[in-house]
Amino acid sequence: MNEVPAVSNAAATDDAPRVINLAFTGASGAPYGLRLLQCLVASGCRVQVMISKAAQIVIATETDLKLPGTPPAMQQCLSEYSQAAPGQVLVFGREDWFSPPASGSGEKAPLVICPCSTGTLSALATGASNNLIERAGDVALKERRQLILVPREAPYSEVHLENMLKLTRMGAVIMPASPGFYHNPETINDLVDFVVARLLDHLGVDQKLMPRWGEERLARKLKGG
């Protein structure tokens, strides 16, 4: 398990923590979503989590985390994993239609689907709402809320690319789990942090995982170096 990062609490206040919706689907790349959860919790955000059945299998396959079967037990497990305060991580079941992410009249929170399966891409591109994750994505699109999708597939078929283009035109941000190498990564965690840092930047959550491009050079120039 990664150490919980030192992240600024600029994304929240004592009275009103920022809310982020985070969904896990059955694509490979569970470490990205789990690391993002850690960082959002460390920033002071309240995170509303949705996990598909396939995602539970992928998480167990790709990490040491074994999620229990019910939303309350998952909530307890993920709260302990991310070192969250009571009530900071909430988990909703796949058919919890009364949860805030299920309605446009719910909290106006961004939604990140990380990782995002190509099946979920297809469902969102065609307006399907067969489970809570698909419904939450449909709500984000219709309400013009921030929607970030993190697919992890190779190669992409024409159908995948068409769905991504369609969703981009609807206002979603497609951010494939494609880590860069210009920061000289030394571990797998460094590669995971690269993608998570980009997600945090898009969400407006301050992060110290990865310097932004040109920051170090700019700092030297400002110091006269």
C-alpha cells in the first residue's frame, strides 16, 4: 500500500468539504483509482465511491486489497485503506437509485471513472443507465458537470475510438492511463502517481505528487539562475 501523500487541503473547508464522485469499473488499472482515492481523502474531499462487480475482481487481482461484498463493508474497508475520517468515504451500491450521483438534483460533484472499461464508454456514449455508475455518468453529461474517463485498453478498436470522440464532443475528458517518462520514474508507483497527478490537476485539487511541466525551470529563472 502506498503511503498517504501530503496533499494540500485547499480543496475543502472545515464547513463544506468538496465532494468528488469516484467510480471503479472492470478495466485494468485499479491502482490508479485507489491512489486517487488516497489523494482525494488526504486533500480533505468527501469521496462518493461506486464499484462494479468486475472492478471488485480486478482490484483483488491487481492489488493486495480484497473488498468485501456489501457497500457498508466496502465503505469500512476503503475508509481504513485511505485513512479517511468517519463519513469521508461513502460507498453506494450498483442499484442505489436514491444516492446523490443518481440524480441531477443531487450534489453537483465531478465524476471520475478510473479505470473506465470500454463497456462503460459504450454505455455512456449511447445513454444507457443500467447501473449506478452508468446513471452517474449520464447525469454528469446531461447536467454539464465535469466528467473524466480513464480508459486502459490496447489497442483501441474503431468502436472504442468513436465512443471516445462522441463523449469528448459531449463534454467529457478522456484521459487514458498513459504515464509519461520524462520525470524519470523508478518504480511502478511513480508511473501511477504521474496519471493521478494529472487527474488531480484537472479536478483543481492541489498535489505534490509530480511537478508540472516547466515548474522547476521557471523557479530557477525566477531566482535568477
